[in-house]
Amino acid sequence: MSRRVDTILIDYDGTLMDTNQLIHHSWEYLFEQVADRKPTKEEIYSTYGEMMHVTLKRFFGGTEEDLRRYVEIYRNYQLLHYDEGIRLFPGVAEMLKQLRRRGYTLCLVTSRTRDSAMEGLQQFGIAEYFDDFVTAEDTDAHKPDPAPVLAALRKLGKEPEQAVMLGDTWFDMECARRAGVSPILVGWSEAYWYRKDRTTGKPDHIIRKPSDLADLMAKINQKEMD
């Protein structure tokens, strides 16, 4: 008999938190400082979900010292504008409340640093809904490698078939699938649809609004019981 799917792993940027404007402005500032030009939308969207060190090497190259300087420029800009530059997507807080009322285990799985992620969760009063957190510091390998999802499952004492992953990028979908977890794409994703090659990182499901997730989970579990 199949186990109930009772665990939901949730990405931060672009899924829970609308950080799109902040991310766009941060990359524009960095490109102006380093390359004396503005990045294209495609370049910015290609960064979503990717570890910053990898992205910076891809865009600018340079020595390790150069890369550290680029990170500092980007993060200093974000720190300066973080509080006013982020907001919850509409309906997210209500979604988390509803999922907890229905007994689901929730874990944040993000490539963002722990301090930055916790600051946002606490600012909007939603940290309390999560049972645990996996952030950039918790694994050596990062999305789309399965390591972050596998780390979350170990922390929670869950098997892959007990979990789904909610995210907004190819990195989230592929990370989940490689870990044996069913990926769910949020319909408010900006980055996913800019990727021309979508032969990998495909979602099993797409939700159009946060309130759809609880009903989808009920359907998934009903299917498992049939």
C-alpha cells in the first residue's frame, strides 16, 4: 500500500516570495558596474535558481578574487534594498496556513543563504509554518543536483514518494525529479517559460494560484489510494 504524500518542499524566490524586481535591479546594477551595460531579460531569467558563483563565472569569468568582488557588489545592493524590494505572492500565507491545518509537513528548500531567507520569512510572519529549512549552506551541491531535496528528506525522516517539490524554475523541477520527488510548477513563474529547451526539468503538475495546492494534494493522495 502506498504511503500518503504528506511532505511539501517549497522554494523561496519566485515561489513564496516575489523577489523578481529586486533580482532584476541587482543584476542590472552589477552589470553596469562590471560590464558597463544592461543585461537582457533572457540573461536575468537564466540566473533564477542557479548558484551565484556559477552564474558569475558564466557571465564574467575572472579569477576567484574577481568572483568574490562581484558577489559582494550584488549582495551589498540586495542588502540595501531587501526589505522594500520583496513581497509575498498573493495567497501564499493563506496557502501555508491551509496546508498546516491539513497536517502537511513543510520544508523550505532554497539556494538562498539562510540569513537572507529567514529574514524574509520572519518579515512576513511565515517562518512558523515550516518544520525545517535547507539553504545554500546545507549542501555542497545545489539545484539541479538532487542534494538539497535529499538533504530535506533526511532532515524530515521522509522517503521521496512521500514528498512533492513546489518551485518556479527548471532547477527546482530537475532537482526534485533527480531525487525521486514529484515536481510541481507554480503558474506565476516568470523564469520557467524563458527557457527555450524544456525537454528536462518538466513538472508533473502546474498550479495556477496558491489556493490550488491543497486541492491538488488531496487529488494526489486519492490517486495513491485508488
